[in-house]
Amino acid sequence: MAASRKIVLVDDDRNFVESNRELLEACGYDVFTAHDGPTGLELVRQIHPDLVVLDVMMTTDTEGFETARAIAADHALRRTRVMLLTGVANAMHLPFDFEPDAKWLPVARILEKPVSPSMFIAEIEKLLLNQPDQGDKPCPQPPPPANAF
């Protein structure tokens, strides 16, 4: 039996983390959580996940950006995929969207909150299906949680 995929979810919103942990676990993923960038980075270094889902605005307004760059700069983690799931553009009323960039924003995907559970799972599966096969199977579409984000 293939090993399940490991996801580290880093966000300071504890309710958001818990509801998404439940959603991801229902899809068969092993989920590890942190509520700030430094703790998340340490967790990533310990676990070597298949994917990191990272908020931007946590303890500081740029903490997620800094954490993504630290993951990319760590030789042992440089192949780790990172998805930003953030509300930074809306919260700061930015007139532009962020785009992945190898140096400044080394992430595989950026999703702006709010995002539906089905889109969240679909984007994760797209990223993970592009990695070497570990018995990947699409997640059945779960019903939306009562407190959908």
C-alpha cells in the first residue's frame, strides 16, 4: 500500500486550520498543523511533507512570504511544494494579484481566500499529482463543512 501524502497546514486562524485539517484527512491525507511561520518551518524540516499550505498574514503581514522563501532556500526542502492560501490582497486592498516567482515568491500556487472546499482539494490534487506517483487517487468530493470557509 502506498504511503499517504503529507501536508503541513500553517495558518494563525485556528478554526480555519481545524476545519481544513478535517477536510484533508477525510480525503486521506496526513495533516500536520502550525499556527505561525517559524513553527511551521520547523515542522516542515522535521516531516518533509509533500505539500505546505501557507497563509501569509500571521504574526507579521509578510510571515508567509518569508516562510516560503526559507523553505526554498533550505537545500533539503527545495523540492517541497508550497501553496499560499491567503486573504492578503483583499485585506490590504492591493490593486494586483501575487504571482509565483522563483526568487521573491517561490511557491507552486497562490489561492486567494475565500476558496471553496472543492476548489481547495482540486488545487491540492493538481499539485500532488504532478509529483512522482505514490498511488494517487482523486479524493471523492466531500460535502462542504458546516463552517465553510
